[in-house]
Amino acid sequence: VEYLERALREAGDRHSQQVQALHSKVEQLHSHVSNERTMRDSHHKGVVDTFGKEREARERQHASIEERLTYIETYLGESADRHAQDLQNHQGNIQQRLQALEQKLIDELGDIREHLHGERQLRAQHHDAVADHLESERRARD
């Protein structure tokens, strides 16, 4: 019984360590997402700064309003397309990582459940054997 209790404790400890490791990985993913957001915001600020400089240059050149609007529309359209594609790629990567982690967690939980089921069966068999032995001892005394 002590062996089984120790084995169950060890299995629980291993499970706890594995869960902690998975939590750590999820935290790393959260950190990565946060870093990506910061980089995106920084890039956006750079785009805004560049846009302002270009507008000043156009005003100094006394370009027509129509030419400036055409340039701005093109610039923003390309930038938005790039941002949308980058964001979509990052979200896809994060989603794939999350799905892989979820699947790994499901698989590991299944393994732990199978192990616990086996331990329960062994404990039940041991309990039955002890009960049979006690019963035979009682009969022998009577």
C-alpha cells in the first residue's frame, strides 16, 4: 500500500511538474505576443512619422491636393496590406502553437488517467488479496 501511495504521489508530482512546465510555456507565448504587439506599435509609430515627413515634403513642393491624396492612399493601402498579412501570419503561428500545446496537454492527461486507472486496479487487487488472506487466517483460527 505504501508503494502504491508513493507511486501515486510521484505520479502526482510529475503531473504537477508537467502542468507547471506547460504553464511556463503558455506564459512564454503570452510574452511573445506582448513583444509582437509592442513591435507592431513601434512600427506603426515609425509609419506615422514617415507619413508626416512625406506630407511636409509634398507641401514644400506645392504638389496638388490630388497628387498628395493619391500618394497617401497608395502608401496607406500598402502599409495596411503588409500589416494585415503580418498580423495574420502571427495569429496563425500563435494559434498553431496553442493547438499543439492543447493537444499535448490532452495526450498527457490521457496518459495520466490511464496510469491512475492501472494503479487503482492494482490497489483493488491487492486489497482483495489481503482480504482473502485475512479471511483464510480467520478460518484457520476458528
